Amino acid sequence: MSLDAETVRRIAALARIRVKDEEVTRLQGELNHILAWIEQLSEVETEGVEPLPGAMRMKLKMREDVVTDGDLHDAILANAPDRADNAMGSFFAVPKVVE
């Protein structure tokens, strides 16, 4: 299968990609190369080849779904240029932005 310049423009329009006229020839060559590679792959004999195990067949490790704060409060606040402390804890201090 080979794409002409008009088909490349149509593909670009469908993908909502702006393509300049001087880029059409380059893209035409690249897309034709991709299609040739796909045609080459379709020629590979796959009869009797077992598919590789994919994510659908894998049993995922499960963990308990617990909400935590990450226990990194002090490490996170160590990056703060300024911090405020009160009875509820320590927080990032930011300049007042509303007068």
C-alpha cells in the first residue's frame, strides 16, 4: 500500500495536525515506510506460536487499600523556605496575596 500526497494531507486533517506543504513529501515517505514495515510483519508465519503472557493473564499482587499521609510530614516541610507552626502542626508559610 502506498499513500499519495493528498492522502497524507487528509490523515493530517483527521488527526488535526497542521502540516506545511513542504513537509508533505517527507511525511509521505515516512508513512509509506511504516506501512511497508507493517506489511512485512504480516508475512511472518505465526501458526502454532503461543502468545506471550500479557497483563490480562497475570495475577497482580494486592495490597490493603489504606489511606495514609505517607508519614513524610517533616521531610516535606524541610524543603519549605518558610514554615508556620501552630497547635495543629507545621505548615508551609506563604506571603499574603490579598490586601
